[in-house]
Amino acid sequence: MLENKNQERTSLEQLGEFGLINHLTKDFPINLKSTIKGIGDDAAVLNFKDKRTVVTNDLLVEGVHFDLSYMPLKHLGYKSVVVNLSDIYAMNAKASQILVSIAVSNRFPLEALEELYEGIALACNFYKVDLAGGDTTSSTKGMLISVTAMGEVREENIAYRNGAKPNDLLVVTGDLGGAYMGLQVLEREKEVFKVNPNSQPDLEPYSYIVERQLKPEARKDMVVLLKDLQVKPTSMIDISDGLSSEILHLCKQSQVGCKLFEDKIPLDPTVISACEEFKMDSTLVALSGGEDYELLFTIDQKDFDKIKGNPNLTVIGHMTDESFGANLITRGESQIPLTAQGWNSFSG
Amino acid sequence: MLENKNQERTSLEQLGEFGLINHLTKDFPINLKSTIKGIGDDAAVLNFKDKRTVVTNDLLVEGVHFDLSYMPLKHLGYKSVVVNLSDIYAMNAKASQILVSIAVSNRFPLEALEELYEGIALACNFYKVDLAGGDTTSSTKGMLISVTAMGEVREENIAYRNGAKPNDLLVVTGDLGGAYMGLQVLEREKEVFKVNPNSQPDLEPYSYIVERQLKPEARKDMVVLLKDLQVKPTSMIDISDGLSSEILHLCKQSQVGCKLFEDKIPLDPTVISACEEFKMDSTLVALSGGEDYELLFTIDQKDFDKIKGNPNLTVIGHMTDESFGANLITRGESQIPLTAQGWNSFSG
């Protein structure tokens, strides 16, 4: 759980609640002008001037969203920030502040939380957001992380889920299925380790997909790119639960249908080879895998020339009249209705 | 756990994550002009115009912050909102939106969550705030509630913790110690119930203090009152961890000392009699009990006439030079340094 197994372990009781949050957050700088007051009062005070405020909150629960047997705490801290920032970017907004609250059992020493906060600090620095508040408390079992992310955006630039029109092009950033296949590799290695604790896994061939799972990035760069290209998405969402479920969200809220072309779905070669190895269908993995944190958006056809040829952006289909429904057009040109196979954390 | 033990139980698996949050939040109205977009997109969109945004987040963990054996879920929902709004009011701000995320194990049926959200809806309606977002997910054990509260305030009206000056008067709203003594009564009844499950507790004599514990209110009314009286606190904090610890926060951040007069601490007669019954010192209960969610603030002496005689406001001391330290002046006129005996959730 700790990177350096020999370091000292300081129990959380020694610090108490007030000492703990002060200790963990003492090195976090406040960089943004919009952060008037960060940690240290009853609430953070922010100044978004004439821009709109966007805000989102997510919980990450040990044993449900992460497994500390293969998730280093620094990565977990980083990822817990990233998954929330992704929601801010999905509004076409600039992320600015986060609040992080954690509940942990006494099994975690101080040094474990320091690693977690190192990862949080890395993400804050990389994405240029301020840690502006939060809370630490105890739990009766395991670790739980709550992240609230905030951002700012001009009214006219907000990309909601409900603005797609028939004939709009459906575009996705990056490639899909990597995070899910990375998880399959890690779960397999965990089983091997259980049988033989001396086994040394060789994750090198899987480094891309394992990193997609353990250290995903949010597509801040794509929000900047779209602005530079002067493209405003007519609708946008981030891919946390799998392409299929996100397309259905856009269709439902925009009251449109969709044609998604199987042969257009961007897949990394590593994902394809891992799917072969695990005997999984790569299209199904892209549709239902989730946790890729890419952006999925629609644009007016007239904007196609602006994005054409950009290696980060792939047109995977187009929106249709609502009566058509949301359908996958397979390589064999048959038409299959998309279903929400998004990850359901209450089952299994 | 459920008020009506005979009603149907619907398992959470039947609904899944997406269905669940939609179901629970479908009847929540959006009332405020500042809520541009509530639940249903990647993030909420808010418009605070030329005001500052204040934001705070808290976690409530089953077995640490609440005990469902005597805390009805509707009350829990209400209280989880109230404790966060209290932080917004402590900035002298107007609370406007909340995001509520919950993690629950499969032991909770849908109907339990409906009760929880009934309490959340009651609080939203009473305090005139919009539920603007949130998330539901599963936990491996128990229930955890994360609430993010937001508010708005004009820059010049913000009351930080760090503005108190020597000779400022120290003022508290309402009375103290009730929530803690209510907890003592409930814990005692729980022990009695364990021995004899047929016992019928008579909580009538304790109704005030039990209500202070189970259904606390945040002092929105006091923020309005201070505005009406044209009093701007020089510093302010809410009393969640006990008077002593909150005074020390104000002193430390304002770099002042304090004289707190024991005979001025406002105590309800029910609290005094419960302290006698439980053989507890009522001053110690007020100093260390916590969860009263009253406001503690300092005002310039020239504002004294404006608050004088108001039954909701009690002057309990005054600030001093930092070198004096923070001290309790007892009824016997001896001087005792205040210590942070605020509730430490990592011990015990």
C-alpha cells in the first residue's frame, strides 16, 4: 500500500482531525485569482466574475471503485481528481478548484494519506486547479474519497448534453477500451499473485492500458483545442461509463437518434491485442468498458473541416431523427440497437 | 430503520445507478434564479453574477457521525443538509445550492433512501436551497453521505474567521450543550433497549435536547437578523465541535486572545437538568459538546447597542490582546486556559 515499506508509520490518532487536514494540505499553493479564500475557514470563497460556475461531486469507494492491492495511493489521489475534472471539461468549462474530503479507517497510517495527497497535488499542479477545501474523518471500514470540482465558463460556451441535432457529427477524443482492458490485466495479475506471492508480473507489454486504468487523464487539452479550432460542441459528455451509455445520454437528453459506425471506433493496437488474449470483443469493450475519460461530443456538419485530420478527434457517427433510435452499424452493415451497459455499481 | 416497517422493500439492484438517482431526485424543484442547470448533466451550472461564491463539503459516516438505531433516515437527510448549510451561514452568506452524494450497501432498500431524500427535500424547502447535483453509488459497508453546499455573498459582507480585534465582543446565538445532552439520552435509551427490547422510552422530558441532536437547525435566521440590525461580524464560525474549539479557531486565525465568562454561557434549563441527571458539568458540556450549529461571532463594541436585549444573541466575553491567551473566567473568578476538546473522530 505504501511505496516505501520501511518508512515510519504514524497513527492518525496522534494527529487528530484538525491536525490531520492541516498537515496534509499545508504545501498546497493557491494559484488562481478566482480562489479568494482556500482551506482554513468554514467555506472556500471564490470569484467567478461574469462567468458561470460549474460544480460536480463524485464519490470513490474502496472495494467498489478502486482496489488498493494494485492501485498505488498516489495514483488513486491523482485519479480521484481527474475523474471529477473530466466532468467539468465535459461542460466545455475551465476547471478551477477542488474540495477533497476523505473518510479512512485507522488501518491507514499518516504516511498512506500523505501519498494520497501527493497524487492530489500532482493533479492540481498538472491541471492548474486549487485545492480549496475539504475534510478528513474516520470510517468504520476502508477508504472513501469525495471530490467536488468547480470550474468557470462563459454562458455562450457551455456544452450541455441536450443540444445535439439530427445530422450533427458524433466525435470522440483519443481511443477507447484501454482502461477496461488495463483492469482485466491487473485483476489477472492479482489472481496470479494470490496463488504465488513470489511471482513478478511483467506488465511491460500492457503499459499503455495499465496506465489508462491507473493514471487516466482528463481531456483539458481537448477543451483548449476546440476553442482554438473555434468549434463549439452542440452537446458533450465525458466517457466514464462506456461509449454506449454516454451516447444514450446524449440521444435521450437531445431527443435525437444516432448512427454509430463500428469500424470508426478508435482502438489502440494494445487494446486490440489484449482483447484477443482475453477472448473479448473489442467493440463490446469500447461500448461498455468505461473509465476512459475521453470526451464524446457532437458538432454541426459545417464544422467538420475544422476538425478533419486531427489525430485526437475521430468522427464515429452522426445523429439522426429520434424515431430512428440509437444504433450501432456493424462492420457487416447490420444495425443493432445500443443498450446502456454502463457500469452498474449496485450489481455483482 | 424505516418508519413504516410493513412497507415494501425494493432492492437497489433493480434500479441500478442511473435509475436510482433519477428516481430519488425526480420531485426536487429548481427554485432559484442562480441555478441555471441542476441535476442531469456532467455538472451543475450556476450564476452568482457579481457576488462571491462560497462552497463547503462534509462527509457523514454511519457508525461515526450517526447511528441508525436511533436516527430516523428522514432526520438524517435533514441533518446532513443542515450541518453543511451552517458552514455557509458562518461565512455570513446566503445558501443557495447543495449537491448530495451517497454511498450505500445493498442492505438498504430503495424505500430507506426515499426516506433519506424526503428529509433532504424538507431541508431544501425550509432553507430555500436547490438540490443541484450528486451521485449514488454502492459501498461495501454501511451508509456515507457527502454534501457540498454553495452560497453567495457580497465581497464586503463576508465574515471570515480572521477579522476579530482586541476588545471586540464575543457573541453566540441560541443556547449550547443541547445536542450533546440529547445524544447522551439517546445512547442511554439504546443501552436500555438492548437489555429489554420491549421497553418504551419516555423521551418527552428530553424533547428539546433530543430534537437538538436529531433535527438541528442552521442559523439562517441569524444571518438575516444581523443584516437587518446592520451588524457585520468582524469574525464568525459555526459551532460544530464545541464552543471551546471554535473560540480557539477565531483566536488563532485573528491573532487575538479571549476572555470567556462562564456565567454568561447560555444554557437551556433542560440542558442543566440533564447535566445534573447525568452528573456532568454543564460548562464542560457547552465547551466541548459540539453539534449545536449555533453561530459564534465577534462584533465591534460600537455595535453593542444594536444587538442588546435580543433574546437570540448573548455576549459571552470579549477578545483581548493575543498575549493574554484564550481563557475561561469561571464563576469563582479564576482564569482557566481554554483547550481544544473538539470532537476527535479518530480516537475511541
